[in-house]
Amino acid sequence: MGERIFFAIAAFGVIASAVGVITLRNPFRAAVALIVSLLSVALIFLLERAPFVAMIQVIVYAGAVVVLFLFVIAYLGDKPPAVGPDPLARYQVLAWLVIIGLGIEGFLALGNSRLPGIRANPFQVSDIGSPRAIGRAFLDSFVAEFEGTSLVLLVAAIGAVLLARRAVLGERGR
Amino acid sequence: MLIGTLSTHHQATGVPLSWYLALSGAMFLLGLLGVLIRRNPLLLLLAVELMLNASNIALVGFSRYWNVSDGQIFALVVMVVAAAEVVIGLGLIVAVYRQRLALDVDALSRLKG
């Protein structure tokens, strides 16, 4: 029972702060709401027996990624972003239709799933989420993926440097 | 591993997989809604982060369901991709801002505009 109460609290945090992220128009407040959302997701990861992923979530996501967001928001300042009426306003009803349709579809898919034990109490698990298990899985079975992530990060870093360089050159080195 | 002995043994109480999947789906739809209705590219990127996190909840949930680490590995790879995406996305936003253009994705609909 305790786990389900914990889940309810964390899930409420996730959904409430996610609503905040997409409704708050001030980017700074939206980013703070995103921090709450990411920390709640870390709680969910703890419930899912994945302590290592939960820690990485807190350090990398709620730490590094959101701080990067806050830096850029502070750099850009309180610029009034959108001016004038929304030229795509008449298509917004389509967005809501897509969301409602996908929601109904997901509800039906989950309700009709025949996966054994999907709605029952979960099975007990062995040690799958500790740093030792994750490290073993990475180095035993997923070495290629591990190297692939380093390649992705390298390409992203090169791309960021090129973007910044072009922007500086565009301002003639100011 | 204890998979064989545990496969028929349920825990006393716990959270079923379907609850995690429902939460994941709801969070994903909220992120998608944010991507569809927002105009500020910063808020768009925040909404994309919501969608990526929603997928991670489902991945780690299935990892627990099947009692293997694979889903968690996948979630970590998704985090790497998310970090790369944020770096490039924010770099683009700063580049757009330096060109003194409005931060509105609808106004940036033309290449070479």
C-alpha cells in the first residue's frame, strides 16, 4: 500500500508540474516547473527499482540540462517573444483533436492489453538497477551503444561550437 | 539470477505496470500538447523534455516488468540524446536571437528567409 501512496504523490507532482510547464508563459517559471517535474520523475524511477537512473536523472537532467536552460533564459532576458496574433490559431483545434484522439487510443490499448500481470501486483525483481548491474549491462551487452552515445555527444559539441562561431562571425566579432 | 524462482511469485503490494504506462502516456500527451500550441522555441524545448521523460518512465517500467536492465540502459541513452538535443536547440535559439529576430517559431517558417 505504501508504494501506491508514494506513486500517487509522485504522479501528482509529475502531472501538475507538466501542466505548469506547458501553461506558464514566462520561460523562467516554466523551467522551474520542469525542475519539479524532473524530480518527480526521479521519484518514479526509484519506485521502478532503478536507483542509478534516478540519480542520473537528478544530476544530469535537473542539474545540468535545466541549468543550461536557465542560463539561456537569463541571457535572452525578458524579451517579449511573440508579437501580433497567432497566424496558426485556427489550427489549434486540430492540436486538441490529436491529443484527445491519442488519449482515447492509449486508454483503449492499455485497457485491452493481454500482457500477463500488467494490472496485477508486480513481480519481485533481482538487482537490475544498481550501478554495478548497469555497468555490467553496458560493458557486457551494449558496448556499441555506449560508444554510440559518445559519438552523439561529440557531434553535438562540434555542432554547438560551429553555431556559436557563426553567430560571433555574423556580429563581426563583437 | 532469480528469474525462474520469482516468475510466479507476486509481491504483497506494489504498483502495477499499467499505472506507470498510464502516467507515461499522460505526461507524453501533455508534452505533445505543449509542442503543438506554444510559439516560443524555449517553451517548445521544455515540452520536448517532458515527452522524452515520459518515454523514460515507460522504458524503466518495462525494465522492471521483464526483470532486465535493458530498459534502463535505453533510458540512459535517451538522456544522452536529450542532452545533445538541448545543446543544439539552445544554440539555434541563441543564434536566432543574435540575428535580432523575434522568438516565434511561426515567424521562422522559411529557410533562407
